[in-house]
Amino acid sequence: MAEIVGTVSAAVGLAATALHAVRVLANDLGSIKDAPQTIANAKTELHNVQSVIENLQAALDQSDWQPIVSGIVRTGNIDAALKACSEVCGRFHDELKNLLRHSSEGELSRRDRFNVGFLAKDRVVAFIGELNMCKATISLALNGTNFIFSMEQFRQLQVLTSRHSTEIQLGSVETFNQDPVVDQDLVADIERGAQLAKNYQDLLAFFQAKVEENRRQIELGNVEMLNSARVMAGVNNTDGTEGDINVKVGNVRADGGKALLGYTSKVDVDAFFR
């Protein structure tokens, strides 16, 4: 129990720190009049992250949820997401001061509007991307906690129904014999709960399949070639959008010049084979 309390308390502290960083930055962005779309997008994402962290705080505060939440927190992913959220908001807050150094209180100068809208657009997009991953990690943890808690309640409901059914058969519960509708409603509740649980599991399986689609499995073997070699195998000239890649290389022998195996980018293919 002490371990659970300690784990939850640490997460509560990190959540409070992250929430403060989000609110400070959101207030700064909110004070900019006629902000360009890039800033508007950042404000929207900050509000979304704020809502998710507040939901996490509410979950951490519920005693029924704490054993489940603490187990998820101990994986380190929530702590890492909260710390990253605080850090990225702090960095962007400092960058924002530099980007808006030619503007007065709440008034965006033309020069700074150009800086934020065009020159710093990629930096804002990168900031939003980091925020989004922090939000997604915390949201996944909350959804997982909710699912585990719901499944536990569902199991308890099954046990309760089984107990009532046994008592009815033994004749020890007269009220149910007098009102069979109650028992039927309970069975119907369990059936609906089972279907909802299956729907949730199906959705998890769908997302897992999507993740696997973005993961490339590359296995090589027996690439021999010898004296005039020049090999080049695997994934070549990537653009950085190919997702996760697992590369396994085996049995390569080349002997002659040039090789390039597994994963490469920015390779002049014509020059390579000259």
C-alpha cells in the first residue's frame, strides 16, 4: 500500500508541474491578438493536453483506481510523458519570447507575424507533434486504466450473478423467486457488458494491426557477390516517413568494393553502380 501511495504521489507532483507549464504557455499564446494559424493550432493542442492531464489528476485522486494507475505509472511511460510535456512547454515558452521580441503587449508586429507564420512554422509543428505524443501516451494510460477497472467490475458482477443464481436454486433467496425480472435484468446487464468488453478488445486489436503496418521487418541472408561486389540491399533512399524498422542482416560476404545493407538514405544510386 505504501508503494502505491508513493508512486501515485510522485505522479501527482509531475502532473501538477506539467499542468502549470501548459497553462502558462497557453495564457501567453492566448494573449496574442489576431494570432496566425500556427499559433492557433498550438493553443488548441495545449487546451487538449490540459484536459488530458486534468483527467489524469482526477484518476490519481480516485482511491478505487489507484492500485491500477500505480501499476501503469510504474512502467515509467506516464512520468516520461509528463516530464517531456513540462520541458517542451518550457522550451517553447523561451523560444516564443525570442520570436515575439519585436511585438508589444498582445500586439503582434508584422515582422514577428512573419517569423511565427513562416520562418518558425516547422518549430511550431514540431512543438505540436511533441505535445501530441505526450497527450497520446497519457490518454492511452487513462483508457487502459478505465478498461482494466471496467473489466474488474464486470468480473465482480459475474460473481454476484453466479452467487444469486446458486442461492435461488437452494431456495435461500425468496425475493428473487418472487421477482424473476430482477434476475433477468442482471443477466442482460452482464451480456451487454460482455459485448462492450469485446468491442473494446476488437478496437485494441485494430490499433495493434495499424501499428504493425507501420513497422517494417527486414531480414537479409546469403548475400554473397565476392570480387566485383557492389551489393545495396534492404530499404534504400528513405525519406524519414517509413515508420519503425527492424533490420536483421546475416550471411553477408561482399569481398569486392561497396556494400550498403539494411537501411540507407540519400544515396546516389547511379554513382554507386558506376
